[in-house]
Amino acid sequence: MSEEAAQSQIDKLSERVTRVRAANPGPMTLTGTNSYIIGAGPEVIVLDPGPDMAVHLETIVATAEKMDARISLIVITHGHPDHFPGAAKLKEMTGAPVAAYYAAKFPHDLSLKDGQHLRASDSKLIAIFTPGHAYDHLCYYLEEEDALFTGDMILGVGTVIVAPPKGNMAQYLRSLNILEQDWGHASVIYGGHGPEVNEPASKIREYIKHRQAREKQLVAAMQGGASTVPEIVAQIYQDVDKRLWPAAARQVLAYLLMLEEQGRVKILEERAANAEEQALLNPEGVIDPVAAAELGIESTREQVKKYELVTS
């Protein structure tokens, strides 16, 4: 479907939250990127304007106009290409400044840190630093509605990719624990993709348990003789579509890097990948920039490393 024919989906979710879903569905974006208009006016905030798609950005502006509201601020959760690129054009269209984590590499006007407050008319957002999926990831809490905007930390359905070098599993797990301990009281989660989540505490706990279970599976696979990323993937993802194995390989690598940092595994040797391993570790022909960014394959060429569990 051409961009001209694609239509963004608009859903009024609450008094202060309107979702405008971009028409960019895909393996990494599910049904599309969720952009949010936050506030009831006369000023509103746009969270994650999404990709630089003219129809989508025009829909965001038109939706705010129908609310008799002016877009006074644009906030970004993180610098992946399905979340931030539309910000520059939306700024041109509205004059609103762009706010993002202070170390984010993409252009922004306001540099945010953990705990910083942002306001537009009747709505206040609190920035929450949650690295892991991306080094510059922020979640946001809407105080007036006890709502948590989680970007790609937590989705409406499924789980998220944590892929080196920009993704970090240890950081991601710490961020999940922060959300559980400090923000688990939220009444709703609005993720970067998929539907809203009406039981945030249960969803956060589900995410934590899923990661713990995957780590146990990985350790068990290594105890059973698997020692490389491809061997571990073949064991613990044997019931998963093989087209998804490159993404699974990045997850396994993220776990191994974390366990290595913790002194729980060590590298025994390293060698060049054969053709089959190359297809898994460094898949060629990935032209989707979202997939490349999510999987971390645009800037790395992985060798095959043999790992061993460290016994005390």
C-alpha cells in the first residue's frame, strides 16, 4: 500500500489520551507505531510522532485541530526509526519543540533526564529513564490519569527485542524492575505498538517472568552441550518459525553478554561463521531500517564464539 493510500487509525482512549496509529505494520511494528496526543487542550503533547509519513503527520495535526488544541510539545521515547523521524517534520508543521533523552543522537530541543516533568495545559508527564531496548529509552507517566506510556519497553501484545550493541539485557531487566517497583500502580499502559494494557502490574510481572524463563532455558541448553549462539537458538527456539531465528539469535547474544559481564559464562574461542551461521548471525538483505535498528545488525558483524558456563 502506498503512503498516499495508507490511513492512520484514530482512537479516543480516555479524556486526555488519543491514539493515532501509523500505517506502517510489520514484524517489528505489529499493527503500526502508536503515536499519542496527550491532553484535552488548549495545549496538547504528541508522544512518538512515528515515521516520517506525510499522511500520518497530517492526521496527527488534523486530530489536534478537531480538539481545538495546539500541539505545544513533541516527546520521544527512543531513537528507533519507527518512533522519532516524524518529529522534525511535525516541528516544522506546528512550531512545537522536540523533547528526548539528553544523550539521544537525533535532533531535539529539550534534553530530558530521569524524573523530569513536562506540562501542557491540564496534563503533566514525568520522564522515566528505562534503558535496555535502546540506550536512550524513556517511558512517560501521565499523572492525571495514572497512565504509563512505555514505548518499546512493554508492548500491548508479545515481547520486545533486546539486541546488542544498542540493546542491553542487564539494563532492560533493571528497567523492568524499576517499572514494577515504582510505577506498577499505574491503571493503564499505552505501549509503542499494539493495544492498551489494562492490568499494568500483571503485564510487567509477566515480562519479568518471561525473561527469567528464557535465561533458565539458555543455561539449561548450555548445560546440555550447546556452546554457540546458533546451537542455543536451535535448542530453545526449536518451535519458533525459523524466519524469526535471526531475531532470536540477537536475544541469545544479549543474554550471553549479560552473563559474561556477571562472570557466569566465559568465551573459549572465536572463529569465522560458516554459511548457515552467517545467515543467522548476520542476515543479508534486511532492507527494512526498522528491522536493522531493532536487531542491531546495521553496524556489527558477529563471529561465532564458543561459550562455557563458569562453575564455582
